[in-house]
Amino acid sequence: MSIRNIKSLMLASCLALATSSVSAAANSQRQHVSGVEANSPLNLPQIQSAKKGQPQRPVVKVSSAFNLDTYRLKQIRKRLVRKQHVSYKDLRELADTGDGLAAYRFAKRLMGMGRSDILSDVAHYLSIAAYDGRSYAVRPLVKILKNQNVEFTDSRLEHLEQALLRQARSGDQKALLALAQFYEQGSPFGAKPDLAMELMKRVDTSAYDDKIALRLAASIASHQPLMPKEKEEVKRYLDVADRSDDFGIRAAAKNLRKLINLPQPVGEET
């Protein structure tokens, strides 16, 4: 077997290991069609309607929370900001206008009920908060999306994905990492491996997923010969894989280093 074929096999094995734990959820019925927002600084997709020819739906079709068109709603918001009592009905009504603060507070009120059957509704209001710029809504939203027991309609999934993409465009690290992992595993938004890799490039390396880091390194290394900048990028991803708790990932990273003549980590045998 030629050296070229041996290298190809080694790269293939690295890629296979990096994706070995990925679910077959790539065939999930929850996949959506994505376009590209040309003016986006992160070049992330806008989510199109599942029905061709239909206009894209926003997260909520309402006026801005800061342009409330009735005196009563303005008063509700004033009480909310002042941390005064706001009834369940009033809080929900204000949240449904797209007010991020009200949506987050209402989501917390729902979570306080301790009911798993309304987690989809909780996620909906967290997405309104995230879409309105409340980054603190991302963490609980991601936690619900990772819960395999929660079912979402396709239209609601579109809203949730848009909210995370909006946060990702602003540079929120939790949203970037979560979307990369969701797109890599194919659930709940469908498999989008290329976009997952693009997102991971923008995540702080301290928060990297070791499997995706190894996949990125192997993907770049497959296009040889490598330019110095590409080689440095591969090294950055392998540094993450080297810290993995998974022996197989560390071994694959070590082999990939040998393949492209990168020095082994300090303390490792060459």
C-alpha cells in the first residue's frame, strides 16, 4: 500500500472516531432548509419557512417591547421593571408582545411549576427572551433542547433555532457552541456538519467539544499540502483533542500529529 493511501486511511479513521458518538438523528424529521444572510458578520443562515414560497416567519409578529401601544401594557412593564407584583395573565400578555424581560420572567414562572409537559412552552418564552437580546436565556433554552423527552412542532423549532442564531451572530459563546453541537449530531435542527465546523471556529477554544475539534483538525489536514496558517489551525484543534478524557480521541490526535509532522504535546512519547 502506498504512503498516500496510508495517510488517507489514517485521516478517515480520525474522522470516523470524531463522529462515532453522533446519533443517526441526521435523518430526523426535524430538518429545515437554510439560506444565507449575506450581511451577517458571522454569515449564519436565516431559517426559511418549511413551505416553499412562504415568507420567513419572525419569532413573534408583534411590535417592539419598547413601543408598547397601550397605556395598560406600559404600566405592566413599569411594574415588572420595578419588581412589583405582576399577575400571571398580565405577565403572559406582555411576554406575548415580544418583551424579552417579560418572556424570561414568565418562563421562570412556568419552570417553577415543575411540570415536564410544559417544557416546550418554557423554551418558547426563553427563545423570545433570547431573540430580544437576553443572553442569559440561552443556557436554560439549550438545556431544554438537549432533553430528548421534549417534543416540539416544526414551527416552534424554527423559532428556537432563529433565537439561538441571533445570539450566535452577536458572538455569544454558549449559543455558538450549542448550535455547533446540535448541527453536528443532527438533532434537533437537522444535520449541518459544514455549518457546525464554521461555528466551532468562532468558539473560544477553552469551551471546545473534543470530538468536533478532532473532526475539524482531520478535515483541514485532509487537504495537503498544508499552508503554515492551516497547519497552525490544525495544531490549535489538536491541542483541544489532546485534553480529552477519551483515550481514543487522544490517540487519534497523536497519530494525526505524526501524519502532518507536528510536535507531540509535552510529556508525550514521540
